[in-house]
Amino acid sequence: MNDCCHEMLRARLRIAGSSFSAIARELSITPSSVSLVSQGHRRSAKIQKAIARKLGTTPEALWPTRYTKEINMTPS
């Protein structure tokens, strides 16, 4: 699955009755901070979790490439 794009997140939040600005107010940060994380220019676990919570999902589901897991390969 590809990462959600900024405009798709904006639309999904609007449908859910929220917005980047509302999330920013809840976190006491600027709306541009939320937007920068949504666009992938910055990373913030706190902001990603807030967006995901509003959408009823997880940050890993929204941004799988940001949460790639290392495969632990041990010799047999």
C-alpha cells in the first residue's frame, strides 16, 4: 500500500469532521506543522498519531514507508 497523499488526508479528515487546523489546535501547534508532516517534509510521531486517531486507523497504515520494519535475518 502506498502512503496516503496530503490531499487525500485532508479530504478524509474533512469527511471525518476534522481538519489539519483542528488537530493543530488540539496539539497546541501551528497548522503548518501538521501540514508539513502530512506532506512528508517533516516527521512527528505525535502529529502522525493524531491524524491517524481522527481517521480511526494507525500511522503505520497511513504511512507504511515511514514505518518499514527491518527483517531480522539470523543464520540457521
